[in-house]
Amino acid sequence: MAELYDQIQESVSEIRKTTPMTPRVGVILGTGLGALAHEIKEPKVIPYGKIPHFPLSTVESHAGELVFGKLGNTPVVAMKGRFHRYEGYTLQQVAFPVRVMKALGVKYLLVSNACGGMNRTYSPGDLMIIEDHVNLMGDNPLIGKNDDRLGPRWPDMIEPYSKELIGLAEKIAWEKRIPVRKGTYVAVAGPNLETRAEYRWLATLADVVGMSTVPEVIVAVHSGLKVLGISVVTDKCVADTLEPADIQEIIKHAQEAEPQLTVLMKEVASRLENK
């Protein structure tokens, strides 16, 4: 773990050559959800390939850039594109950017993802505030020797998603007339989508299913960050009415929901300026 700490410092040193900013809020933008980065004022963009120890995103619609600037008056750093276990990365690599964000000064993490809706009342395009999650990825980014400089050996996951931030997001959604749901996200490794039997079982555990988010949130909690997670339902995953998945349709639904997600995330970040 001493090596991990040194890698984080090397990444931070390289980033500091481009910007001295101390971001207060970190943002991870998932599949088809990169438009929020265009709302960032006075942006400084760093490709992942120029940051030591950063993985490279291989997924369509994930740009692979770190963007520094401001949302409202709040200094932020946003990831345009994330990493996944199914790309061949370890969960430690997947969550490495969260470690770097923490070292840069981030206090709050806003994370979004595209997901399949297993709750029968959900429809493509719905936004769901994540209240809790289930980790079925078969791994954990904290496995191995713990470095106390990065966080505690046994972090408490009783509140992985901040009640304070959930309340703030609900308040903003009401003010902006943005319909939102609240529910539980279950993470699987992928990359294949689930069988009908798996959907039936997973639906007893959670409202939506996806292949990301949980590793980053675990590391965020370990690092002492407060987290807000929002899922965009991009397809219905109800076993009895299941149809073949169309990846282009999934990305299309994510992009259609993007304007409301952008408004919500931007407003949350803006109100965290003095918190």
C-alpha cells in the first residue's frame, strides 16, 4: 500500500503542472452522461493518458479526460468517462481516480451511471437517487494491506450515500420539477447482461443493476468523502417482459435523460461551495 500512496502523489504532482486548483467536489460521469463537463466554467482538461498510473477508458461514449473548473462558484474536478472491472482492470485501478481526487482536496463525490431498471414501475429515462447498494462484483477495492494514511482498515458502510446530499438532491429536484426516484443499486462484474433467472433474483435485492459505481463509492467512503449517486435507467430489465438489449438504444436513453441529470448535478455542486 505504500506503493499506492506514492502513485497517488505522483499523479497529483503531474496534475499540479496543469492546474493549482483545489477542487471541493469530484464528479464521475458514466455512460452517455458527459455533458455536465461542458457546463464547467474556465475548464482545464487533462487526458487520462497524461496522468501517471491512470487507466485508460476503452468504452464507447467515455471520453477519458479529467476536467477542472467551476460549477457555479464551486471548484470541481470531473471525470469524463470511468473505468470498469470488465475492461480488465482491478477494482483498485477502477477506484484509483477517487484516491487522486481526495488527495487534490475533494470533500464530496457526485457519481452517475447508466443502469437497467428491474423495478417494474421504472421506465427508461428515469433518474434514481441511490440510497444504498449491493456489491456482487465478487471483489473489493480495499482487499490487501491497509494504509492508514488513506483510510481505516474497516470502514463503516452504514451510510455509503450521504443522507445530507440525498436530501439536497431531492430538494433541488422538487424546485426544478425534475422527477426522481430513490432506490437500491446492485453492481455486477459484467460485461454480459444478465439472464432472466439472474434478473428475477437480482430484483429481490435491488431496483436497478449496473456494472460500475460501487468500487468508487467504497473507496470514497474509505477516504472520508460524502457521496451522492444518481442512476439513469436506460432499459427495462424485467424478466417476464425481457427483450434483446440494444446498446445504441441504451446510450440514446442515457443522452435523453442527460439534460435533467446535468441540471440536478450542477445545482447540487453549486450549493456545496460553502458546505
